[in-house]
Amino acid sequence: MKKAILAAVVTLVIGLLVMSIFTEAIEFGILAAIAVMGAFIIYFNEKKK
């Protein structure tokens, strides 16, 4: 459960940070959040093996 909370918080922070940098294009924040969450999923799945 700690991993899920950590992943959610980091994803939210990265998404908001990128959105604040690229104020003209909010889509970049959404894409960054999706990329971070995908990286967390791959990392945690590979760590189990």
C-alpha cells in the first residue's frame, strides 16, 4: 500500500510541476503524469522478480 501511495503522490507532483512549467500546453502535464505512473508500474513489476 505504501508503494501505491508513493506512486500517486509522485505522479501528482510531477504532473503539477510540468503543468506549471508549460502553462500554455496543459497536455504536457498529463503526459508526464502518465509516463511517471507507467515507469512506476514497470519498476515495481520488475522488482518482484
